[in-house]
Amino acid sequence: MLKDFFGKKKKYATIPSEQSKHDVPEGLMKKCSNCHKIYYRKEMNKNINVCPNCGYHHPLTAWDRIDSLVDEGSFEEWDQQLTTTNPLQFPGYEEKIEKDRQKTGLNESVVTGKGLIDGHMTAFSVMDSNFRMGSMGSVVGEKIARAIENANDQSLPFIIFTASGGARMQEGVLSLMQMAKTSVAVKRFSEAGGLMISVMTHPTTGGVSASFASIGDYNFAEPGALIGFAGRRIIEQTIREKLPDDFQTAEFLLKHGQLDKVIHRHELKSLLSKLVSMHQKGGEKS
């Protein structure tokens, strides 16, 4: 009797039923791509998609970026109606564009407009890598050029966030021409006394990094962002040398004088607000 009372009880592992597995809402958790810790998605979103453990900066959608910077309810979008066609009749291109529209809710891989940042009216262009990897086609170049021209006409500072795989291959030379178009728009804006701030996020590569992304009055980047023109393997094969491990990272570019600052996402709004305030020319202020 005493043996039965004090005897060890067998422990059994319980296997979750199929029903209990389905009870966990899809998308509730998110794993950090760097340290692999798992967090509630709401917790990560509240931290502006920065890992609370290792500080890794996960990509933001264009609208999440805008919401994190612009005063609530103040953003006015420009040129939303511009949509991509298939000028070179590239097979399957229109279907891919439509699929990305459905997936992201965007018409193209950049959102442009104006809004208040701590009360200072500012023009914005924000690229989104979820749409065709942020590649730059004719509409992307046109929207960015128009945004710069609008900033010039309205005497507003201009802030651009880049996230791109480069030129869009399905549009061939028409895509490459956007490098010249946007760079000329920046040049005219600068000559008129306008302020342009470029913030490069992960990744900023190809024709985007080689054009408007790198010619701001201030050139910033987020920690760990991949920034470069050609791929690492191509460069190594061309120069026949092994490149440093941190090559084409934001920190490497800062060390070699190609960036003004690498900024943590939590500090970004404060710094941008100060710069816009310092250089304010004729923009509105609430």
C-alpha cells in the first residue's frame, strides 16, 4: 500500500492533436533571420521590425516605413494611378506584375507623396522590395522623378528610402534610362537649393545604388544593409582577389567614406526631423 502511495508515476509525453495545431493563428509568430529567436509578430511590429535580441533590421513595407516616420494622418500620396505596361512584350511580365499587385496592395515598387515629420512638411519616396524586389522600371523612375520635381515646386525637402535589386530586366534599356532621368532630377533640385536625404536599406544594389541612391546631400544607411553595384562573386572573378567579409555592407561603406552615417531605425525619425528643421526653406509646418 505504501509502495503504491510513494511509487514513481510514469511520465508520458503528450502529442498535440491536429486540431490544436490548427488553433494557432497563422502568422502569429516571427523568427529573426539573424539570431533565429522567435517572437510574437505584434512585438516585432511594435519594435519597427528590429529584433529585440540581436538588433537585426528586418525589411519594412513601404507603408510600414511611412507609418513609422510620418505624423499620423498627414500623408498625401502622389501618382498612385501610374501603372506598369509591357513595352517590350516580355513573356509573362504582365502576369508577374499583377501577382505582385495582389500580394502587396501596391501598383509599383515605390510609394511617393508628402507628409509631416514632427510638423515639418516633407516629400518622400519609399521603395518596397516586396514588389518585384524593388526593381526600377519606367514607372518607378517616373514616380521618383516626379516626386523630386514636386518637392522642388513646393519648396519641400526630399527624403528617399531605397530597397532594390537594381534595374528591371523585363524593360531593358528603358529601365536603364531611369538612372539618368532620376539623377538629372536630383541635379536640378540641388541647383535650386533643395535638400535631399537618401537612406539606403537592405538591399540597395545595381542601377539604383549607382544613381539617385548615392547622390543625396546626406547619404545614410541602416545597420547591416547590403549596398553595392555588381554582385560579390562577379567582382571577385573580375579582379581575381578575395574581398573582405564585410564588403558591400553599410559599415564597410561608412569606413571608406561612402556614407555619412549608419543609423539605427529607432533613431532615424529624430535625426531626419532635426535635419529637415535645420534646412527648412519654405515648407509648411503645422
